[in-house]
Amino acid sequence: MSKIINLNIFKQFFKSGQVGGFLLLLCVAISLIIANTPAKTAFETFLGTKLGFGEVSYSILAWINDAFMAIFFLLVGLEIKRELIEGELSSLKSAALPVIAALGGMLIPALIYAIFNSGSVTKSGWGIPMATDIAFALAIIAMLGKNVPASLKIFLAALAIVDDLGAILVIAIFYTNQISFEYLAMATGIMILLCLMNYFGVKNLVFYLIPGIFLWYFIHHSGIHATISGVLLAFTIPTNETDIPSPLEKLEHSLTIPVNYLIMPVFALANTNITFQKEMLEGLISPLGLGIITGLCLGKTIGVTFFSWLAVKLKFAGLPTGAGWKHILGLGMLAGIGFTMSIFIAMLSFDDSLHVAEAKFAILTASVLSGVVGFLFLKSVKNPKNLPL
């Protein structure tokens, strides 16, 4: 039986993701250093510099958050489509556990945050602790090597992809500005064109990427966050039923290295610039800080583990090969690394710069705690079966 998607692409994504995670961490450190030195003002001035012309003139920071991140979401969309066609999400049985676990990992943290921030001015940030950072999570689980079953690594990647899809939907539905139906109609026309090209078997990527630029422009002006255009474009990129690399595989392969080595580190460099203030320490025990930290550190662990247990007990799914419940518990801890996507949602959630800064600091704190605790816990769990990836 021929394969629709070459799984070697997944291996390349995994390898690039783990190295990208280390580069991401380096840029976080550099950003924090800049934000707490006299270089801060010059850096902020640089990020505020306008580039472009006419209606497409934006600050460097806006280009990073709206255009660069659209490319990131394009890669995420390609990964989601690949997993839906062939992978951990390709059948009801194989998709059940990561999908249900991801659902728990989104609902419980959001509920915890909502409880802490009910009736407060920061209640709109409930989407912040829902996200899992693929790059960091895969980087940490890669550091564990054969201490964890290989199947657990695939399960984490699938869970994080479903988690990203959930975050994308949350951004599209709940974190949008006023809708311009004129631009939305033009974006819809571009989507119809892309779908028709897919239907009639157009394989040349140029015929998808050029309309994709217009799709980004129209969605950006429609009021819906422009990054959604990346996911929409990804779902129109064609694949095939042979072992010959498809347009989807070619594009995913082309994007993996620049996204993990350039786009994500640049995003971290531009957006982790937290200037430490004593108020931030107090912010960690404010409803905002407690909602984020408790949501990511405990909510993710409880949600992923409990919903996985329900799925297995109700016979909707089985555990990954060679994995036990301690592995699932440890994976739930790693899912609390919400760094990139959580920061992204935080910036969409609040207008107050202090709330954004406090949210970033809480996200950073929670992600470090989740990563360290998850790593140490999984390293202590005995792995009965070491299966190759």
C-alpha cells in the first residue's frame, strides 16, 4: 500500500525542532538581557521602525508578529494536515488519545485561569494557558533520549499539533478586532481559488504561494488576525498518493529550518523583552499570574493525564506503545511549556502594557517550572521498552 505522506519529513521536523528549541532559549536570554540594560531604548526604537509602503507599511515588530508568524502558522497547518492524512491523527483510533488529551490540556487550564480572574479586568486572558510550545517541548523530550519510549515523542508532537489547532481557533474566534466583511469576502474568494486549484490537480507551489500573500493581506485588513491565513493556505496545499515528494512535503521541508532557526528565535527576541520590576514579583501572586502559572503547571498536567485516563478507561484509545501512566503524567507536565503561543495570545488579550509584561513573566516562570519538573520526572521513570523512532 502506497504512502500518502513520507514520514521522513516528521523526523526532519523533530530534529530541527529540538535544535530550534535551544536557539529559541538563547534568544529568550538575549532578549531579557537587552530589556534590562541601557540597550533597551535603542532596541525598542529599532522594533518600532516602519518598513514597507502605502497600506503595507508596518513596524518591524508588526512584521514579525503578523507576517513572520503567519509563516510559522503555515508550517503548523502543514503539520496538522500531514498528521490528519497519515500519522497520529489519521484514523479515529490513532487520533483519539492525543486529541482527547489535548482537549483536556486546553479546557482545564482555561477553566483554572477563568476561576482566578472571574470578574477582573484580566479575565480576557483565559486563552493564555491553553497553549503548548512545540519547539521547547520537543527539545526537552529529545534531551531525555532513550529514557522515554519513542512512541511518547510522537504522541507529544501530535498532542502539541492538536493543541496548536485549538489555539488557532481560539485566536480566530475570540481574539479578533471588528470584522470587515468586504475584505473577508475577498479573502473567501482567494480561498475558493486555492481550493479549485487543489481540486483540479495544480501542483506548482508558486500558484498557491502568490495568492497566499493576497490572502494574508485581505485577512489582515478584515480584522481577523493575519496569522490565520497561514493555516488556511496550508490546508489547500496538495499532497499525493505516491512516495514521490508532494508539494506539501516540499513546502514543509523548505519551511522547517527557517521557521525553527529564524522565525521563532526572532519572535522570541522581539517579544520576550521583559524589563524586570519589583511589581512583577507581586504580579506572580496576582489573579493574572496565578491563573497563568497554575493553569500551565497544574492545569495542563491534570487535563492531559485525566482526559487520557478517561479515554483509555472508556476504551476510546490505548496508551502509546511502551508507555505507562507515569509517562503520560510527565508528558502532561511538559505540555505546560506554553511559551511562544502563550506569549502570542497574551499580547492579543491585553491593551495594558503592564498586564502584558506580567503575563509574559508568568508565562516564562511557568514554562521553566514545567520544563524542569517534567524533564526530571520523566528521567526518573523507568522505560521498559526502547523503540526506535
